[in-house]
Amino acid sequence: MRAEIKELLKDELKAVSKSKTSIVIGIAMVILDVVLVLTSLLSIYSLIFTLPLLFLVRKSYNDYQLNQAMLIFTRMLIDDEFEYESKK
């Protein structure tokens, strides 16, 4: 990606990166909760918080997909070469 296109798409790239980070953090929190329950460091009742975490991860994933689509759409509007390559 050329520098001037990267500068124009700075906000969209930031949004994609931020949503990807939130997905990774959410998945890490779910895994950490399950592992701590399995090793008996936390009580079984802490698994109640896993369900809302899964919904938050799903919402973050949907946001990521939306941000990714907006990035591709905006890049197609700005960069003619990218549009030509993606139509192939």
C-alpha cells in the first residue's frame, strides 16, 4: 500500500486494528477463566461470566468484519489499482 493511500485510510486501519485487538483480549479472557476454573483456582460460579464474555467477543468479531469491509470499500474508492486487482 502506498504511503499516501495509507495516510488517507489511517482511521479505517486504526479501527480494524483496534477491533482485532479487542477480539484477542476477549478470547484470552475466556481462555483464562476456563483454565483457572479447571485448575480449581477459581470457583465454578465464575463460569457465569463466560457467557457475557462470549457475547462481547462475538460483538467484537462482528465489528471487526464491518471495519474490514469498510476498509476494503474505501480503499476500492481511493485506489484504482486495488479495485482492478480485486475484480479479477
